[in-house]
Amino acid sequence: MLADRDLVRQGLPVVQSVARGIARRLGGIVHIDDLLGIGHLALIEVARGYDPSRASFVPYAASRLRWAMLDGLRRETHGRSSSARVLAVMACERYGEGAEPDPEEPTTAHQDQASLARLLDGKAAALALGLLAGPADPDLVGERSQSPEEQLSRAQVVSAARDAVRALPERERALIERHYFGGESFDVIARDLGVHKSSASRLHDRAIDRLKAALRDPSSIDEPPPA
């Protein structure tokens, strides 16, 4: 118990730092005190679950707290327009999380540039999926001032994204539909699929990679299989 209290004291500045970072990324749609409240509660569980043989505490706590805050916001904003931005940030953060680079394998500058381009491309696609999956956010899409043609165009993109998701392989489709469109926790879905969280992250990345073309050009989507 004493060790847990020491870890909680170490983690308090981490809660502050993570909360400030998330608040900046979400552009003021959530008050930082709300994030701190979620983070302080999560810090107790983070300290209890910490294994010093696997990681240093501060980076471990930062990662766990970030997801705890984002997941807490996702639950609180589910069904509201601001949930689109929360989903988008979560999607962007999650893409690439399951990558397992080999530190012993030398790479060329060209390979490094290609890897960075793929990562940024994937994060952009994940960000777009998060925005499309949530309720329309007027501050992001300008819905109040959109013409009927522009509103129709966005509706077509959303429909195309859903069609593209339905065309994914079964487990990838289940993960994307349940997490982004159903609002279920990533950890719960991973458990239901019978995979570790890192394997679920790789499934997520593969799904996003398959969706890139569809998110760029809805007309490229093949007809989805019948329901």
C-alpha cells in the first residue's frame, strides 16, 4: 500500500501533463478539471497495476492515463456532437500503437521516410474515421452554414465509410463497428474477440489501412456484401 501511495505521488504531475495535452488537442470542448477528475481516479488503478519489471512508471502511467481520460470522455460525450472529436483523437492515438519495429534491423533513409509517411497517412485516415463515426460536430463541419448540397455530400461520405467498414474481414469489421459506431470499449472488444490488446491494435491498424482509399475516394468502394 505504501508503494502504491508513492507511485500515486509520482503520478500526480503526469495526470496534470496528460490532461493539459488532451485539452489542447480537443480544442477546448472539455474543461481540464473534468480530465483531472478522471485522471486522478484512474491513477489509483494505474499504481495498483504497475509492474516495475516491465516498464518505468512515468511512461507507463502516461500511456494508461491518456487512454483512461479519453475513454472516460468517450463515455460521457457518447451521442453528443463533441464525441466526434473525442473519437477522432482516440483513433489517431491508437493507430500505430500495435506496431512492433525491430530495433536490430537497420533501415535506410528511404525506408524511414516511407514508414513515417505510412504512419501519418494512417493517422489521418483514423482521424477521419473517428470524425465520421461520431455525431456531426457543427464546429468542425460548419453544419450550420452548409448548403443542402454540402450536407448531402457529407452524408454520402459517411454512408461510403460505413459501406467500406462492412466490406472489411469479419474480425476487423467487428472491432471497427463496435468501437467507433457502437461506442464499446476497445479492451472489451479485444476480450470478446479472444485476442490480447496488442493484437487488437494490429487488427485496428490493418482495418484502417484497408479503409484509407475509401476515405479518400468514396467512389472506389466496392458494393458491400448483403446484410
